[in-house]
Amino acid sequence: MNLIKFAVSSFAVLWLSMGAAMAEWPDKPITYVVSFGAGGNADIVARMNADVLSRELGVPVNVVNKPGGAHIPATMSVVEAPADGYTLFNWSPPSFMIVPLTRETPYAPLEDFIPLFAGISASNALYVRGDSPYTTFEEFLEGAKENKLTIGVNNLGAPPNLSAVQLANEFGLEFKTLALKTVPATMAGLIGGQVDVAVGQVASIHAYQDGEVRPLIILDNARQPYMEKDLPGVRTVGEAFPGKEAGVWVHGGLAVKAGTPQEIVDKLLEASKPMGEEEFISQVPKSVGYNWVHGVDETTALIQAGIDLYSPILDGLGLLQK
């Protein structure tokens, strides 16, 4: 009997101590892993997010940049860390979609992570130089059917490239594609004459003077609120040509490792709520699109929609990992 009482007593003490430890989370600094280099849009917004979390949770939240390696090293640094909420991941289209869809990876995004929210967002637009002979999308279509134009994108297989592929497929066009590593470099290549037309994010327009580049159309099916802020009056493909597909999926947000206790997930969700408020959104740089999606189920559904969108496009390019 004494042994039974001792065992029950020991279990109760252990359970209470675990509960106390959980209630005290977090009691040390949190690491926020970003798979991009410092200074880019993803890094800037991640640091804004980290400031909010630090304020709400009462501990330092330190951004650690781990670029390179097709985003795999950064992603795996979170997968290999304990599922205790002290290592967060800034997920993005490359880490959660493009890379896992196009090559064998040692992780599965929706199995190894719990996505909490999406904030940073973007749609792509088709741009020409200010002195281009194409002043409308219809004029561009005529020119592109008569001549094989050079189109600039950031990287093969990245969302701007996939937008260009879908544009070509929908309208029967053929381009010479030039990958210029980043969207700003792509736009610089357009201005410098390396390419005839470029795919850049809708918010890219804010980096250029009036008349320096000209947006022809937004490569998306439906209008989003931020499009009017960035490119007022510019049509989407879906608006200009009903029935033509020009879907795009560019989102990024926060995730924790699968297996993280629900109590910690709930605390992170509560602490992240200010990121969806106007005070926070108004501080996001103009060059960054923002579309707030909050909650595990909602964010998981958003990511799955991107997988469903890009899988057939990548398959058509022969890039889909099977």
C-alpha cells in the first residue's frame, strides 16, 4: 500500500510540476528562424513580428537568418529542435511549397509543422518600361504573338516564373525567360533593357518613379484590397478576360514544430493577434503586400490551396517531384 501511495504521490508531483512549467512558458528567449538573408521584405516583417511577440510574451524573440541551401537548412533547424515553442519558423512559399514540390526534402511542411498565421502576401503584375510601345495588355498580347519577347523573372520555379508560365499557357504565348535571382534585380533588368517585360510583385511599383515602369495587368484571378492601394485601376487577368486563369500564391507567416503543446500554440496565437490590427499593418513597408490569415486550420487551408494551385503547373514544367 505504501508503494502505491508513493507512486500516486510521485505522479501527482510530476504532473503538477509539468503544469507549473507549462504555465511559466516562456521563461527564456525564443529563436525566430528566417530562411532569407537580412534586409529583405521577409526579414523586415519577421522582425516586426518578433517585436510584437517579445512585447506580448515578455521575453526576447531573436531573429536568426539562415539563408541558402534551397531553404532546407533553415527549415531543418526547426524540425530538429525540441517541440517546446522556443524555436519558431518564418515559413514562405519556397520552404513550404516550391522546394518540397520540386525535390525530395527531409521534411513535410504540413506534417512536421503547425502553421499559425499568414501575413506577408503578394500578387504579381506584368511590367514594361515606361518607353515601351505596349501601353495596354492587349497591345502586349499582339506584340508577344508576333515576336518572341524576353520575360524577366526572379528564379525558375518561383511564383513569378509560375505566373509567367500560366500567362503563356492561357494566351498561347512563347517567351524567352531570363532568371535574375531577385524581384528587384528583375525590375532593374527591365529598366536596363535586359528584358522586354518583367513579372514583379504588385507592391514593387512603389520602388520606382512615375513613368519609369508601366504595369499592364495584375496576374491574378480576383481583386484583393491591397491591389487598389498599390496599383489603382489596373485590371486583373480575371477581370479583363473572364475564364482565363492567372492564379498566384505568395504568402508567408509563422509556424512551430509539430508536437508543440496546445497550450503553447494557444499562447502564440493570442500573442500574434496584434499583427492583424491596423496599427501594425500601417507600419508594414509599402513594398510589401499584407493579407492577414490567423489560426491553425485557416492557415493550413491557405497553404493547401497553394499546393493545389502550383502542383499542376510544376507538373507541366516537368519540375514536380513524384
